[in-house]
Amino acid sequence: MSLFKIAWRSIQQRGLASALTGFSMALGVALVVAVLVIHHVVQDAFQRNAGLGYDMIVGAKGGKLQLVLNTVYHLSTPVENIPYSYLKEFTTGAYKDYVGKVVPYCLGDNYEGYRVVATTPEIFENEFYTEDEKYTFAQGRNFKQDKFFEGVVGALAARRLGLKVGDTFRPAHGVMNDGLGHKHDAFTVVGILAPTGTPNDRALFINMEGFYLLENHAKPVPGEPEPTAKAEAKHEDHDHDHNDEHDHHEPLPENKREVTALLVRAKNTTASMFLPNKINEANIAQAVSPIREIRGLFDVIVEPIQWLLLGLTVLIVIVSGIGILVSIYNSMSERRREIGVMRALGARRSTVMSIIMLESVLLSLGGGVVGWLMGRGLIATLSPVIVAQTGVSIGFAPLMSSELFLIPGLICLSALVGYLPAMTAYRTDVARALASSP
């Protein structure tokens, strides 16, 4: 009979204890796999979405990371606004020769907790959200520049809010759904975006021209009278039903406009290096590389947390390994006679020692394989929930190089924890073992 079969028979004889120690190892390995895979997936998703086809984000001077989070990921609170006239520097002014495309963003409203982004139709026209995938519409079409009160809804937002083409929604002032924000005029949904797996799946996009016409969205101009309380009350009582009159509004004068951010794509590589320096030298705005800021976020904050979690899960695996040591060691007193019989039949000390070591390896590797399957299975099971809640598609993450170290790591651990009971078996006195009570 092979040593493997002997070791396996010994594990079967202690079925319950072996199953419990193997399961504890499986839980530890499952946690390790979950931490590794989730970190990889989250990092990949954030960095993949950081660019969204644009080289830089231009916004008011202040927190760079905050500018990226609220513009690209629809998180955090918007920074201060910049003058609308500054947008013209990128279209017809000093920076036009360096710019391939610029899209303005106006932020600060929400609908039922989902961010409302006021922008121009160019955001979705022939645009890629990955290297080879363009924005498409599952229903309807893009909003039009001359239709001030039209909007487009991201796939996740549309599903969770129950919106479809032809429905209307009224944005509320503020980025939080706290019930305190004033509700604005209604926008008509003319398109539902196809799922992209990006943060834009959970946002609503409206025509910037309509955004400017909403109450309190015009920039106060010195010398012009503020709206009276009576006029505001009259506006509150006004019927907000969306009708064709919306399309006959005059655009807001440019001196009353502001923008929150500009998504800028440089014309070429040289321009992408030159333009941020020129923007940052002035006092009006700052140019931020979203990819660089997200990498900094992961390097400074997320990476240390990941190593801390990984360290804790490795400790759990080590404790599980100690559990295997205790289980096998406690069984040695019950197996002294069995070991004595094996020695009397001609088995060498090294053979008995190898059987005990092999038991430790089988328990560790068996629990490790089960744990790897548990970790991967848990992530696959939660993937639809994560997509539904965040719009970020996880799918089946490819096997990572760090996972390949699990097998040699478990073998080394099993060798260490199996050494003490193996040495106990090695030093067993044959005469005393045979003389012991059966």
C-alpha cells in the first residue's frame, strides 16, 4: 500500500476532526483569495474608468482627488465653479490649437440620490468609454443641443429608478437625496444608455442649456436685482409639467454661466504635456490627470489597507495550520500502537515520519483547494449584486500571479506544522508502543 493511501486512511479514521481542520484552512484561504481578487478588480475598474477617453480634467483650484472623484466617478461633492468664459479658451481662444475635444460639466443636482450631470450632446457622440467600445443607446437617442429639457439616463440608474423613454424627472438641488433640495423643472428622457460597466451607468445626463435655466443656477451678476420672495413663491406654485414651451426659452446669457469642470482631450502627445502646465500657471483653474490621481489614491490609501487585510487573512491561515498541528499531535497518543505495528512489520522511522508529514500536506492542500473554490465562487455569486448596486462589472477575474503562490505557501506551512507530530512518530519506542493497551 502506498504512503498516500496510508495517510488518506488515517485522515478518514479521524473524519470529523480532519474535516473541521481542513474547513478552517479553507476559510482562511477563501479570505486571502477574496482580498486579492477584490483589490485587483476594484483597482482595475477605477483605473480603467479614470480616463474615459480624456487626458485631463480642468476645474477650480483645490482638491485634485475631489475633482476627479466627483467628475469621473460621481462621488464626493463638487468643487467650486469656473467662469463659462474660460471654456472658450479651449474652443476659440488661446488653447484651441492644443485641444482635440472639450466637454463641459455642470454638477450639483441629483434625482432620487443619483447624480445629475449637465453637459453637451458631444459626451456620447462617437465616443469610446474603453479602447474599443463606444457609447450606444439601449433605447431612444442622445439629447439634442436645441432641445433644452431633454435628458439621457445611465443603464443602472434607469433600471433602479424605473425610468424609460418618454418619462420625465425633476432634478433636485444638491448631490444628496435628503429631501431638502428644491425640485427643478422636469426633463424628458429621450434615451437610455446601454450598460458600460462605468460610473456613467448610475448617472442622469441633461442638456446644459436647460440646466442654466433652472432656478438658482444662474450666476448672480453685480448690479442686477435678486429675485424677490414673491417671485420665488410664484415660481414654486407654477405648474412644472414639461411642455413645448421649454423649447422656446432663450439661452442664459454667458455672463451668468459657470461650469464645474471640463473634460479635455489633447490634440496630441506634445499638447497633453504642454497644456496642463499652461493651465496650472494661471490662477483661474487647474488641470488634473485622473489616472495619476487614482494611482496616487491606491498607492497612498488603498494599497496599505489591502496589505493590512492580507496580513490578517494570512494570520487566519497560519492559525488554521496550527489547528492542523494540534489535531495531528493530539492523535499521536491514540496511534502509538499503530505506529509500533508498522515499525515491527519493517517500516523505517523515515517512512512513519513521511506518512505524518503527508497527512499534514493533504489537509492543508485539500483545505486550500476548497478555500480557493469558495473564494472564487463567492465573488462570482456576488458579481450580479455588485453590478446592480454599483454598475461595475466584475465577471470572472483572470487568475493572478499572486494566487499561484498559494500552493507552495501551503506546502511550506504544512511541512512546518507537520514536523512536530512527525518527529513524535519518528521517536516512538516500538517496544513500549506494542506493550501499550490496544
